[in-house]
Amino acid sequence: MGVVKHLVCGLGKATGLVSVSVLVIAAVLSYLDDPDPVRVSSMAEDMKTLEENFRQRNRSCFLLGASGETGSLLLQELLERNIFSKITIIGRRRLTFEGKAYENLVQEVVDFEKLDDYAAAFQGHDVGYCCLGTTRAKAGADGFFRVDHDYVLKSAELAKAGGCSQFHLESSRGADKNSNFLYLKVKGQVEADIEALDFERYSIYRPGVLLVDRRESRPGEWLARKFFGAVSAVCSTPMSIPIQVVAKAMVSNTLRQPEQKTEILENKAIGDLGKSTGK
């Protein structure tokens, strides 16, 4: 009984220490990343005007990765804000949707191993969004490279050839083609290879830890999400971000005029843009 008592006592102290640590870290991060409610409100008003102006241009877009966490929320955001006259999702299988909002959605089913045979699916779009990706745990190292690099790059090439002027890529915080870590190296490499295609506008989004209950996780990712999820319950953090905010930011950024052809949005910039809708 004495051993059990000491064990329970020790666990209680450990839990308490973790809780205090989370609160302290949350307080520090809150100080470093203090939102300005007045500025966010003003951005929301400006965003409504940008949406109206963009809507009048009668543009079309395509989306890769609509079945994934970010992609599915990005699709919802695009439909809700109704800024495109035509939305096409491109994927390896047809998806099932319910509701009137999806009635006019166009679906193109392709074989990513033979994308040249499906070049027509990438023609006639003004804007492209890519949230395509897998995990090394699910596909292996070679499969991960093939999906997150080869499929993404080939899709971008076909889109550019088909007349697409804007390309928006969901990447990752820390992406670097010279990294020793496969995940960050591949993300950085595909970023660079798409930039070489010379789109009129190319936007790269590098979110931190995505706060979402992912069906399949990368090593260590589950623990990181749980930790940052606890911290984000107290405040926003510069190291993590809710996945809904990423989707909102990608749409909001489409409406803005970039200062240069290629732009990289790190986690904080994504978070600020995600708040700009006022929702």
C-alpha cells in the first residue's frame, strides 16, 4: 500500500507540474503573439470588399487533395465564400458530398502515375490550390517522395501549361531542400521546383503543427498536437495552428495583391490572415 501511495502521489505531482508548465508556456507565447482585436476587425471589413471585387472577375480554380484534412476544409471555405464561378477538384477517386453547396462542383478523376494522359483536367483554371500529401509511415520513403514531390510538381507543370496563373501550395514550417530530414527536405525541394515554373503568382504556406485529429500521424506528431492543443486552449502559439485557420488564410490570401511573385507565409502570417474573415 505504501508503494502504491507513493506512486499515486508521484503521478499527481507530475501531472501538476505538466499543467503548470503548459500555463507558463501559454502565458509567454501569449505575450509574444498578442492579437490586436481592432486590427482583426478592420481586416474583416476589408476582406468583404476584396471578396466582392474578386467575385466580379468570374474566375475558376482547381483543388488537389480535397479528401485530406486541410483540403476538405479549404473546399468548404471556397464554397462558403463563393468567390469563384467554377470550382474543380482533381483526385484519384470521385468523392461523395451531401448538400446543395456541392451541386455545381466539378470532379476530375485522374491517375497520378499517368498525369500526362489527364492534361485536360488541368486546363482552363485561373487559380490552383494544392494540399496533396501523404505520410512516410503510410507510403514509405519512396512513396512519400512520389506523392509529395512528383505528383505535386507534375500537377503544377500541367496547370501552368493549361493557363493557370496562380498556384497556392500548402507546405510545412521548416521546409528546406537542404535539410537532413526527409520530410522537410522534400517539402523544400518541391517548393523550389515549382518556383522555377515561374507562375505569375506563387504562394507557399508553411504552417506549424496542425491542430487536427489526423487519421494517420507522422512519428512524434501526435504528441506535438496534444501538447500544442493544450497550450492553444489558453492562447494562440507561434508553433501551432488550427487547421481551419490555414484553410481560411489560403482563401483570404488569394484575394490580396502580393508584393512579389513568390511569397512565403510562415505560421504567424497564416494565423493573422486566418483571423481576417472575422468568423
